[in-house]
Amino acid sequence: MLVLITYDVNTETAAGKKRLRQVAKQCVNYGRRVQNSVFECEMDAAKCREVKAILEEIIDVEKDSLRFYYLGNNYRNKVDHIGVKDSLDMKGPLIM
């Protein structure tokens, strides 16, 4: 399924800036950055629980927020993209 992970980390302190870097680094391990604080992640429910637990350990729930949007397996019908960054076919071949 496609899961959209979004976050907002308070960066007014050095600790906040560190949390922001840690959250972004973890999200890169599981998906593709589509905007500054938005990642598209193709994963199953178990992997999603794993990522959620990791990110919950990093953030400060009094100052930061995480949002998970579960778009399911038929996400191609639910995502419209307009603008400069082309969408990546998560199921298609990756050619480098």
C-alpha cells in the first residue's frame, strides 16, 4: 500500500533541528521525498508500524507532529500530480 508520511518538527532549538534531521533521515530509508516534509512510502502494514514506532521515538509530541495517510493498494487512482516533479512509478522498473 502507499502511505504518505508528513511531519512538522519545531526547529526553534538545536534539539528541534536535530529531530528534524533524524525524522527526514528515517523517512528517506522507507520512501521517496515528494515535498520538503512529505514522503511517499510503498510498504505493508508491518513495515508501517515499524516506521511509525521509530518516528514516535524521535519526535517531541509536545512540539512536533506526524501524519500518516493510508492510500491503499489502488493509490494510482487517488493521486493527481501537477507541476515540475514527475511522479515515480513505485511498482515499475528503476533504471539508473
